[in-house]
Amino acid sequence: MMRSWLKTGVLVLAFATASASAADFDEIRRLADEGQRAVAISRLDDLLVRDPGDISARFLKGQILLDMGNLPAARETFADLTRRAPKLPEPYNNLAVIYAAEGDYDKARQALVTATQQAPDYAAAQINLGDLYVKLALESYRRALELNPADEASRAKLLALDSLFQH
């Protein structure tokens, strides 16, 4: 399972999709939870062949791919979702998690800013954006100390911020 200091979002849609029932998704989630992720992905692919516009199935596929650590496939799935449903903040949030895991903090920031613009009340994206800014600040203070090891103010800020990720 992919671990990150950013947290993925969970998409909850209030509408039923034409091709997949709640029972289908429950079964697919059960398969994934039991470690049968390839089978779960295959089931989702079958659903997506029948209904390529099924946002819920596509999102769940992205989450499972992310859990499998298949960042390239998960990235493409969530990027596709941002094109298909650009108003949904969750795919942008999950893209940010992937970009951050790959060390592309600028793309992660851009994705999180988009997520927060789409849904200012989406707490996961707000938290992730804050965590990302802390991560960027940590890197800046570390670099400042490399350039000037005697800078006690930067050292104190670095220690204070570093303690946030310790808890």
C-alpha cells in the first residue's frame, strides 16, 4: 500500500451509476481489501467497458491502483477523471498525493489549489495543501542551513516544523 504524508480523498457520489450497483462496488471493495486487487481492477475494467463514463468505477480503480503502488496507472486514472469531471475535487487531491510521492511538489500544489477552488469546504485538500506548504518550508529551511549553518533562526524554525511531522 502506498504511504504518503498527504491523505487521499474518498469520492462519495449521491447518484447511482447506470452500470454498477452498490452491491457491485461492495464486492469489488471486498476483493481489493482481501488482497485480490487484480481481480477487483478486472471487474472495474468490465464495468468501464459497459459504461466508460462511470465516474465512481473509475475513481475506485484509481484508489486501488494507488493502494497497489502503481503510481503511473493511478496518475493516469485520476488525470482522466479531472478531464471527465473537472468540478470534482477528489481526483485532484489524489493526483496531488501521487505527485508528492514522486517528489513533484509544484504539480502537487497546483492540483491541491484546483481541488480547493472546486470545493473550498473540502477538508482533505485543505489539510494536504497545508502539509505540502510545511514540507516545502522544511526543504527551504534545510537549504538555508546548508548555505548558512550559523543561522539559528532557520534552525529553530526547522526544528519546530520538523516536530509537526513527528506526531
